[in-house]
Amino acid sequence: MSDSYDLIVIGAGPGGYVAAIRAAQLGMKTACIDKRASLGGTCLNIGCIPSKALLESSHHFIEARNGFAKHGVMTGKVGLDLEAMMARKTKVVEQLTQGVAFLLKKNKIDAIMGEARITGAGEVTLDGKRKLTAKNVLIATGSDVMSLPGVEIDEKRIVSSTGALELTKVPKTMVVIGAGYIGLEMGSVWARLGTQVTVVEFLDRILPGMDGELAKMTQRMLTKQGLKFKLGAKVTGAKAGKSGVTLSVEAVKDGKSEKMSADIVLLAIGRRPYSDGLGLEDIGVKRDDRGFIEVDATFQTNVPSLYAIGDAIPGPMLAHKAEEEGIAAVEIMQGQSGHVNYATVPGVVYTWPEVATVGLTEEQLKEDGVDYNIGKFPFSANSRARASGDTDGFVKILAEAKTDRVLGVHAIGPDAGTLIHEAVMAMEFGGSAEDMARAFHAHPTLNEAVKEAALAVAGRAIHM
Ligand code: FAD
Ligand code: NAI
């Protein structure tokens, strides 16, 4: 193995390994380094994939327990084999991470295990020993759990998402700190399996940044499923003892404090860009005040030929955002016109029902003074949702009043995370609500709710 490359990618998460594959496709001699033994980064090892495996399994459990009978399917008493559920999750992760190793090999990319440090222009040192050189270096080191003073993660009683994916028994009670993506997804998993989950959120709403109406409906749905919410409250400390954790919680409004207790506490207040040990200070790479690496429109840092993408740079911390940036960065390095359209990054919370969003929220449109029309359609009026018995939720389309151009789509409902891509495509092509409404939608499908919401923008929904 020669130690000189066209591109060295540091980090084999969805940003890094996808960038490496694109680079190889474009003829670059590429190495992809990760300090983790298994490839795929946070997403495949301790993020997107294991969490979705547990969400799926716990959904089957709750359906078998509460949902089958209404379809006339009688199962008798439904039991839980948590060990088998966890083993399945581990197998899914193994298969996918091995799949990434196969893809790198197939594309003749050197997958190297070790901790990388940038030690000079185009120079990367592995584990303090081996030196590699490259024309370009791409930082794709992702992110890590954000800590909270007074709440020390031990991954046993006070856990991050990583520990919450590995619990060996169903806790009786859990306090989740933070009502964002992780809090709601992992809170859902454990609530479905029998834990009494209370979510403590600093703000007076859940899912900050998402459309307010969507967030309200999500809270209502999850409350119906047994999750409790304590909004406008901040955790000021948590102490783990032998039998559980005692938390100090303070109301944001008046500072009134109270004690809470739980078997397990999950800290999910966001993630921070990860660049520890990379040697960025030594070579003068600029970072913003939150630690994100600053890049220009070509994903280049202030150091020539040093690029950065994914969770390590500003923007939504999502796997598909990292992937698109990785592809664009590499194409730009090769003189092509790689591009990321940040106006159409979809966000999906994989609760049940799923919550999905793309584009501007109603609150943002109001704040920007944009004149808009709304089309909304409930799944209760969609025939496929009725047939399957999943009628909770709605699709909401926001279109510019003057041009009818779709500016944002927000949905909560069965398979909303799949449906939202119809809106992503429409928005990518600058489509109007009329375009979405006039396009064929097979009957009976959940997508017809999208079509009806698009029709509703002009006040002409058929099935309402
Ligand atoms: P990462 O995936 O974090 O990969 C970075 C890699 O770099 C890591 O493997 C790390 O070991 C390596 N690395 C770091 N420093 C060095 C070094 N010095 N030398 C060598 N290697 C190094 N996003 C979604 O879009 N959908 C989801 O459903 C979803 N679910 C999630 C669930 C959870 C519980 C969590 C925690 C996150 C989830 N995310 C999800 C977010 C998603 O995981 C991240 O946005 C995504 O992984 C970012 O990709 P990345 O390539 O930038 O970095
Ligand atoms: P988040 O940013 O989604 O949510 C954090 C929540 O914690 C916010 O509601 C915030 O107001 C609240 N908070 C902050 N400080 C607090 C405090 N002291 N006390 C109480 N509440 C507090 O972060 P989360 O859930 O940790 O996830 C990290 C990131 O990982 C997400 O932003 C998302 O980008 C990604 N992710 C994506 C998933 C998906 O795409 N389905 C799933 C899981 C994670």
C-alpha cells in the first residue's frame, strides 16, 4: 500500500465513506480512515440504523399487543424477548457496516483503521506513527454527544443515545432530557416496551425548528401513547445512586425547583461537532464559537486543499446532508460543479406516526412576511389510511400566494418519512402546489393525502 493519495478522507461515516466512493468513481486514489473498527460512523454504528431497528421492533411489539386485534388477528398474550430484539439490532448494524467495507473494497479505496491527525499541508499522521500524504484532505469526523454540566453520563444509569440503544432490561421509569429527535425516538422505543417515560424540555414546545402545528400534533400523539412531557423546564443536576437517579429540575419561567427520580436518565440535548485530536489548532483551521469547522461554498476550510463536511460543519446534523456534502465537495475538488440545495433537506422523526418536514415552516413564513396559502389534508379522510387503520395525522403544504410555488411541506402520519420525498422532488424542481395536485397519484395510496393537500392549497380538495 503506497502512502500517497489524491484524497484522504478522515471519518468513515455517511459523509466520509460516500465521499470516498464518489472520489474513487472520479478516478482519485483514495484512502478513508476511521478510528472505529467498524465502518459507517455514528449513523450505522450508534445512530440512525440501530435506533431505526429498535423503533421497528418496538413498533411490531406494540402493534401485536394493541393493534392486531382490531384487524381480527388474535395472538394471545404478547411477550417481549429484549435480548433477541437487541441481537437483531446488532446483526442489522453488522451487516450494514460490513456492506460499507465491501463497497470501499469494490471501489479500491484503502480503508485504514486508526486515529488521524493533520500534521501539515496534505499530511496526515496515523496513531502518531505512520505518515500519509494527499493532494486533498477531507474532514468528515462527525459529531459527539453534547454534555450538560451536573449530569455526568456513565452509560449505565445516566445514558446518552449510545447507552439507550444498549439497555439490557426495560427500565420502569426514564427521564429524557431534551424533546428533539433522539429524545422522541428513543423515548418512544422504551415507552412502547413498557417504560414510563417523562421528557423534560427547556423550551415551551417540542421539536424546536419544526412547524409549530406539526410539533403540537406530535406531542398529542406521543402523549396518547403514554409519554409525559414537562416543558419549560431545565435539569440542573442528576445524581446516580444504586437504585436510580435523582434529578433537580427548575422551571424556566419562575425558577421553581423540584426533584424527580428515574431508573434511567437519557441526555439528548443535541450533539457537538467532533474535531478533538485532529490537530486543527496547530495548522490554524478556523472554527466558529460552537466548534463547527468553517468552510466556504466549496467546502474548503481557510487552509488550502483541506475540506470539511457533515456534522463537523454548520447545518442540520443529518446523514443525508453529510452524504450530499461529501459528494459535492469531491466533485468540486475535481473541477465539477457539485452543489447542495439546503432549501430541500428533509427531516424525519421516526416515531409513530412519523413526522416529516421539508422547507420553510409557517412560523418562518410569517417572520419573513411572505404571503402564503395553506393546503391541509387529514389522513382520516384518506382511504388507504382508513383501510390500514392508521388515520392519525395530516399533510400540510405551504405555497407562495403569488406564484403557488411550494415553500414548505410538513406531515405527520403513517409513512410520512417516505411521503415527504414527493415534496422534496417537487421543490427541487421549483414546482407549484398545482403541479403536485395535477400529478397522478395511484389509488388507494397514502400519497393521495399529499395530492389532496396540494389541491387544498387552491381550496379544491375532493375528499374533504
Ligand atoms: P459520523 O457519522 O459521526 O462519522 C464520523 C466518523 O469519524 C466516526 O466514525 C468517527 O469514529 C470518525 N473519526 C472522528 N475523528 C477521527 C479521527 N481523528 N481519526 C479517524 N476517525 C475519526 N441522521 C439521519 O439523517 N437520520 C437518522 O435517522 C438519524 N438517527 C440518528 C440517531 C442517533 C441516536 C444519533 C446519535 C444520530 C442520528 N442521526 C440521524 C444523525 C447522523 O448519525 C449524523 O448526522 C451522521 O452520522 C453524520 O455523518 P458524518 O459522516 O458527518 O459523521
Ligand atoms: P436536538 O437538537 O434534536 O434536540 C435537543 C433538544 O434538547 C431541543 O429540543 C432543546 O431545546 C433541548 N434542550 C437543550 N438543552 C436543554 C436542557 N438543558 N434541558 C432540557 N432540554 C434541553 O438534539 P438530539 O435529540 O440530541 O439529537 C441530535 C441530533 O442528531 C439532531 O439534531 C439530529 O440532527 C440528529 N438525529 C436525527 C435523527 C433523525 O434524523 N431521525 C434521529 C436522531 C438524531
